[in-house]
Amino acid sequence: MYNPFSLEGKTILVTGASSGIGRAAAIECSKMGATVVITGRNKERLDETYLQLHGEGHIQLVADLKEEESISYIIDNVPVLDGCVNNAGITVTLPTSFINKDALNNVLQVNTISPILLTQSLVKNKKIKNGGSIVFTCSTSGVYNAVVGNAIYSASKGAINGFMKNAALDLAAKNIRVNAVSPGMIHTNILESGIISEEQLKEDMKKYPLKRYGEPEEVAYAMIYLLSDASKWITGSNLLIDGGLTLL
Ligand SMILES: NC(=O)c1ccc[n+]([C@@H]2O[C@H](COP(=O)([O-])OP(=O)(O)OC[C@H]3O[C@@H](n4cnc5c(N)ncnc54)[C@H](OP(=O)(O)O)[C@@H]3O)[C@@H](O)[C@H]2O)c1
């Protein structure tokens, strides 16, 4: 059947696949025909994702992206890829005057340094095919807007957005495309941690023109587009997925 959005025959690496957006991305990519390589720190949660994948031949790699040797471990164990979703990420809420070096290092290591080093290693080791596609999970925060207490997180995502654009330019000669998605608030573990009360969430949702937060699958669909041949003339773009929030 004609489908330019199909991922049939493609192999896609998804980081942060043990939860939330990464889990949805891995599952939805597999439903679109891809073989996926999933990574995350937590083996149990990664197993839960693995069990929900469609089709066969998928690979799981338990790796902590804070450890530099994890990058070599992933490189040594991934087949040649058609796509990579650099999605693993963490957040911290600290007003600017309370920022400290540990918190800064922690968030930048996972959200910025590791995805950059992983991308560099994948390309250097010829693990991304000619015609391949790399997608970063950015955020509205740090790219399109700002949120109180979110300075470190915003810095990490703003930096990845800058890297994405330059890498798109550098890798165009190899016919490798590099893009990003920037979600607004999405229903994942972040919201279920209890830090933000039910009431606060309801109030916050009203700020969205579409009057709700997004679902992980709604981000995954945008990733699928950027991974598929349907987007083969798109590179260096950051796709906003925010229910209209940043229109205001
Ligand atoms: N949810 C939102 O509202 C939202 C909005 C905009 C952007 N984002 C971005 O979307 C991405 C996914 O977030 P999410 O909402 O899906 O969060 P999540 O449910 O908390 O998932 C985060 C994922 O990142 C992985 N991870 C964290 N630290 C890691 C490390 N040191 N090494 C390897 N993997 C690590 C986690 O693995 P473990 O399970 O092993 O801990 C998990 O798979 C992040 O980059 C986040 O910044 C989220």
C-alpha cells in the first residue's frame, strides 16, 4: 500500500525509550514497520516497552547516558541505522539564584552532552546510513518560550536546538537529515510525580488554545514524519507540537 510515512525496512534507535515520549516513539515506530533499538537506564521499564513493540527483531540496550562508556556500548551494539531519536531527558526546577554546578552538570550531561556525543559517534562510526534521519526532543521551553524556575532545563534544550541546526548543515553532505520536535506539556511521568497538584495542572491546561496537554503518541507521530521519507527535503527544522500555546 502506498504510504510515504511508512518506516518499513528502517532501523531506528530511540533513547529514553523506557518511559513517556520515548516509549510511545518506539512503539509507534514499530507499528509503522520499523525495527527499533531501545535504550534506557531502567531494565524493568525497558522490558515493558519491549513487550509492547510490534513485529520482531527489536533490540534493547540498558545504558545510563550519564556514563561516557555507555556511548561506546551503544555504538558497539547497534546495527547500521536509518534513524535515531535522541529523546532521553531530565528536568530540574531551580530559580536562577539557586542554580548550582551539580544540578547544571547533571541536566546538561543527559539533555545536551550525551545526545551530542552519541550523534558524533554514530556518524563517525558510520552507523547512520546515507539518507538517514536524526531527531532530537527539544521543548517549547528554551526554544520558543520560558517557564519560571526552568533556566537549566531551558539552557539544555536551547543548546540542543543550536546543535541540531549546525549538525543539519554539517551532515547534509552525507545526506543525513537532522531535525527536532518541541513539545509543550505532555502527559508523562513528569506530571504524575505529584510535584504539581491536580488543580494546578487543570489551571495550566486552560492556557492552551486546544485546552489540554498533549499525549506522548502525538509527539511520536511528528517524530515518525521526520524519520520517514515523507520529510526527505526537511533538515534543520524544529517542529512545534504545543496545542497552540506559543501563539499567545
Ligand atoms: N513531558 C513533557 O511535558 C515534555 C515536554 C517537552 C519536552 N520533553 C522532553 O521529552 C523527553 C522525554 O521526556 P518524558 O516526558 O517522556 O519523560 P520521562 O517519562 O521521564 O522519560 C525520560 C526518559 O529518559 C530516560 N533517561 C533519563 N535519564 C537518563 C540517563 N541518565 N540515561 C539514559 N536514559 C535516561 C529515562 O530512562 P529511565 O526510565 O531508565 O529513567 C526515560 O526513558 C525529554 O527529553 C524531555 O525533556 C518532555
